[in-house]
Amino acid sequence: ALLLGYQLAAWTLLLIVPGFSEGGKLMVVPMDGSHWLSMRPVVENLSQRGHEVVVVIPEVRWQLGRAVNYTVKTYPVTYTREELDGSFQRYLYTHLKGQPFPFNVLSIYNTSVAVFSLLFTHCKSLFSQRELMHYLKHSDFDAVLTDPISLCGAIIANYFSLPPVFFMRGFPCNLHYKANQCPDPLSYVPRLFTMNSDHMTFSQRLKNVLVDSVEFLYCNGFYAEALKFASEVLQRDVTMLDLLNSSIWLMRYDFVFEYPRPVMPNMVFIGGINCGERKSL
């Protein structure tokens, strides 16, 4: 597993560094919104360096698209822009409501399930487009670049037996650490929604343990629809860790701003990727 991580990391670096690789072919299955705003400069830069990039997106979207020098393939979906906007507004309102623990966890969980269930329907629509799926199957892609939080790109990569490259900021339930088998000590790694720091009192550590004990149920419910669909298209029972296995993780944040913790060789921190270029001093 360690050797595979090094090999995948080396492949990605060769794509990014100019002059080392020519003519690579990359499928991109992005996440909409701010996720895409962070990924788009990478996609454009890869295209400028001679790689053939195909971005696969739904027709109903927010920020996706606006092709510069790469190919965009679109497909119809079953929801409208109004439904998409309304679902996100409810999601945003719940996060800004400022409820106390544990009511904030329950409210955010329910709205998150609703918005991601709606967003995931685009993945089902993609698989129903026979002509587009035939094109993707026979295009001889080298890899899939995707934000894994919606799981659609991970399912596509598994379906076409392509190596996935994950580009992301965070993942529920610390799944990006669990998928890479990183040590994850509850004694000082705060869990989502606890508002704890890495210096916890005894009662805060107990709270941390309680939240961690329900994270498995939390994420299984959160991704239940996606896992069911993945099992259908892949024709085998799959888990979250199956879909997130053997990947390069391009972590879109800086290690110095996170809690100190062990990471694996296939987890690469790229926190400065969205920083604007400044003039020389």
C-alpha cells in the first residue's frame, strides 16, 4: 500500500510539473460551488501544459463550466435550479442558526442529508446517459480528478477502473484519515461539531469520544443513498472506505493551520494553491 501511494503521488507530480509529461488524458468530475472555484485553476493549468482534460458536469449548476481550454461534457438532471437554490439556502440557514450542542449536530445532519441527496441525483442522471458513458469508457483516460465529498467521482473511477486523484478541503467523520489508515487519537484530535480544541479537558474528551462513537452511523446515513447506488452500478457490496481506497489526496489546506497529526505519503498538502500571486518584494 505504501509503494502504491508513492507511485500515485509520483504520477500526479509528473502531471503538474511542466516538461516531464506530455499528452496525459484526465477526466474531471468536480463538485459545484466553492469546491470548483478552487479546482478550476488546476484544471486550466493542466490544459495549458498540454494535457487533454474533459470536465463532466450537470446542466443545472452554479459555478461549474466556463471552459477556457478544456472540453466540457454536460448531461441533463431531474432537478431545477430553483430546487437546488432552495435546498442550499436551508442548508446555509441551519449552519448560521447557532444552535447549542447536540441540537446543532441533529439540524446540520438533517439538512446535509437533504442537500447531498439532491446533489447526488446528478450522478444517477450521468449513469443513465448511455452515449456519454460510452464516450467516457472508450476515451482512454489516465485518471479521474474529483472532489470526493459527493462520491460521484469516486464511483466513476471505480466503475471505469481508473486511478482517482482526490482534491478536497475536508471530509465528514474524518474519512480522509480513516481511508488512509492514519492514526486518529481521540485524546487530542477534535471531532466535527464539538467545537473542541486540541487541548481538551476531561469532560471535553468524553464529549469527543461520544461524538466519535456515532460518526459511523452519521456518515453511513449521510451517504446511504450514494452507497446503495454504488453497489448497484459496481455490482458488489461497497463501503465508504472501498470507494476511497488507493487514492492520491491533494489536501487543499495548510498543515501548519491544522492539528498536528500523522499523515500518509499519498496525502499532499497544497494549502497555497488558492493564494493570489504577489509582486516580488
